[in-house]
Amino acid sequence: LYHKVQNISLGGICIQSAAVEDVGTTVDLVLNFPDLEATIGIKGEVVWSNHEPPMDMGIRFTDLDDDRKDTLRRYLSLLNAKSHI
């Protein structure tokens, strides 16, 4: 399933979803970074969820190892560079 990313950091992600999970739920995420030609799988825990529109939830990454953290860091740097253009 594809979900709209509202924000992302090294600590977690906020996504919009037609079906949000309850707080405490463990989720498996696959993040695609087309600009980097990279995809990473990450486990996370739902730390807050909004069951009213816009139907979104905050997920804290729970197993971000150094390789995946490096990919995410490169993506965030790319986003930061694009926002200054």
C-alpha cells in the first residue's frame, strides 16, 4: 500500500492512511527513495494515531541499523537541499 508521507526524520515518520493503526501496534514499513534508487525495510511502533480526517499516524522507527540510517540520512539531506532551491 502507498501512503502519503507528511513528514519523516531519523526517529520516525508521519503518514496519512485510510486505515490507521492503534497506538502500540508494531508495523512493517518499506520506504522507497527513487532519487537514491534505494528501498529500505523498517519496523516501527505507532506512537499516536488520528482516527479523524486527515487520518494519520506517527510511527517511531524501532530497528534502524547503521546502513538504513545512512540511506535515510542521505534522503533527508537531499530533501533539505531541494527545499533551499
